[in-house]
Amino acid sequence: DQQVKQNSPSLSVQEGRISILNCDYTNSMFDYFLWYKKYPAEGPTFLISISSIKDKNEDGRFTVFLNKSAKHLSLHIVPSQPGDSAVYFCAASADSGNTPLVFGKGTRLSVIA
Amino acid sequence: EAGVTQFPSHSVIEKGQTVTLRCDPISGHDNLYWYRRVMGKEIKFLLHFVKESKQDESGMPNNRFLAERTGGTYSTLKVQPAELEDSGVYFCASSPLGHLATDTQYFGPGTRLTVL
């Protein structure tokens, strides 16, 4: 049973617009959440994270929002750029990050120029 | 500084054969993780080393998989005998000890294993 779900396998957005990638989780023990970005033939690269004590974390064009009551998080990319085209994985961990990462299946983002 | 490296990048073997994957973590990183992604599915945790000790191997699928990290440096993951369902991309990641392991896990490029 999947504990981290990314229900949209793909997303297409025009350059300059906002990209919103969604992620849901089921395990209430998760208290640390991350987004990884992956280009073809490369390993995942850490993008941004958020602890369950926060509801928002921002880093440049990337913002992650956490809604604990809904067990939902989202990644916003504004403005979207063609170089953002990649697969984005949502991941979660319990015990303040000291347990193994649990990943979603990923969402393929295509930013169209 | 060199990143996490993995060898080989691709491996094609027949069912029943043995394959050994290698991971060289970033120098000085005591945490080493193995993950696997089966096509179209999520990246799944296999096991975690702290130095040469297995900290958590709860994700290892079965006893056909053997991971080692002799001397606490590079690690190998052996699959013997390989089955069709073992096909996928095997990622290795490393992180320094003493930090929040999750936000500093650096991933290698992966080894794509195909079992025919």
C-alpha cells in the first residue's frame, strides 16, 4: 500500500506560469517531507524540504506548502522555466528525518516555451 | 568534490545469473543507502549502512540480495540468482553522519539492471 501518492503522472505548463505539483500521504507518523527533481539518466537531486512544524517553506522560485490535517503537500514553481522540465518526486520520513525516505511515483513536469 | 558514483551504469543479464553493483559514496559520508525504482513505480528503500554496519535492511526484497560495505567506504549489492522482477534502476545515496539524513542525501546516477 502506497504511503506517499502523487496522483498526477504528468503535468504540462507554459513557460512563465506557475507549476503546482501535488502529493498526498497516509502515514501520520511522517514529520519531514522533501521534493527531489530527476533528469533522465541522473539520480534524484534534493530540491526543498519542510518539517511538520511548518506549513510553508520557500527557496527562490520554489515553495512547498504542507497541510497536515489533509495530509497533503504541494510544490509551487514560479515562474516555470524550460529547465524545470524533469520528474519530481515527493518523499517523506518519520522521526525527524531519521527513518528511510518513502517516495511517491513521481510527476513528469514539462515546461513549454 | 566527486559525487556519488555507481558502476556499471547498465547491466543486462539472464535470469539465474549473478550481478554485483557497486557504489562509491562521497568521501567522508558515513551514511550509505540503496534504493530501487522499478519502471513506472516509486523509488523504494532497500537498506542503510552507517559506516560498515547495516543500520536498516528492512527494504531488502529477499535473501537473493546481499549488500556489503567492507571498511565503511564503497558498497556492493549482489543479486544471486537474478530474477525477472529484479529489473529496475538501483540508486545509491550517501550523506554525512550527524546531520538530518534526509535533506542531505546525495544520489548517484543509478545502475539500470535488466534481467532477461
